[in-house]
Amino acid sequence: MNNMRMLAEEEENDDGTEVTWEDQQRINTFSKLNTRLQSIGERLEELKQEKEALDDLSTELELTDEDESVLYKIGESFLHLPQPRAMKRLEKDQGVLSAQILDLSAGAEECEKEMKELKVTLYARFGRAINLDE
């Protein structure tokens, strides 16, 4: 059920603050950054789960004999690879994932920084008349 409440008179923004073109651009930018941040967060979660699976696989591969052949997923296919080659491939894949996670984390930090700056500006201008929280 939706909890809606009426604003008390003192909470209503009746000061007639006009939204300028620049204000609207800031609001739009904030919205885009927020959407980007959510998308990055979802992708980061996927990559972290994938990295965790690769870490588990690494542990399993270390327990196999070096002369054994193992099935290794490359793209959409599974290939039989010698254990040492599979370990090298796994290390490469883990490195790629770690780099992607670092890049996305940096992108998320940049979005958060820009959003924080926009929040300060927009809240200073509009006060309680604008809600920039999720």
C-alpha cells in the first residue's frame, strides 16, 4: 500500500522558485548519472559473482592432476584443455575480470562525485521542493 501524506503548510514550497534552463539541465544530468550508477552497480554485481565463480574454479583446478584434461568454458563452448593450460587461461580471465571491476568501480565513484556536487547545488536552490534521493 502506498503511504501518502499531505505536506504541512510550512513544508510546502510556495516561494515560487522558478526552474531555469540551467536548473533543468542539472536535474537531467543528475537523473542520467543516477541511471548510469544503477546500471554500473548491477554490472558490478554480475562481474563480482563471475569472479567468485572463477576463484572457486581456480581452487578446484589446483586440486586436479597436471596430466588431466579439464573442460573449460570459452565463450559459449566447452573445450578440453590440459590442466596447466586451463590454469593459465583461468588466470588471464581472472585478470580481465579484475580490470573490468576496477574500471566500473572508478566509473561509479565518478558518478557519485558528480551527483554529490549536483545535489549540493540543487538542494541549495530548491531546498525541500526537490527530492534527489532514491
